[in-house]
Amino acid sequence: LVTRYFDTPDGALHRCGAALRLRDGGAKAEQTFKSKAKGADGLGRGEWNAPVTGTLPDPSAFPAEARDLLDDL
């Protein structure tokens, strides 16, 4: 299992507490986007998974809600 994390050149994902990763287990690769927590109590963190081919994330494979959050970064 190989896990790679991605960010924008200026570190926008890290700065806002979000993460974009790609995990490749050989036969199957999956990307995950985790948004920052929405409440002061840390609850409400969004998480979306989508299949991916290749070695780079494909934001278009995520549902609209996740894509909108990524676009805002």
C-alpha cells in the first residue's frame, strides 16, 4: 500500500486543515478528500472517496460538494 498526499503549491489544503490523498494497493487505487472540521467542537469533517487511475488525483471524480470545497481553496 502506497499513500501519497497532495497540496496546492502555496499549501492551501494544509493551512485550512484539509487533506487530499491517493492510496494505491496495486489492484485498486482510491483518492480521499477530507475537509476541515466545520464546528468549534471539531465535528462535521467531510470525507469523500473516489476511485482513481494513474498517480495523480482526479478531483472531477468527487461529488459536487467536495469539488466545490476544493475549488474554494
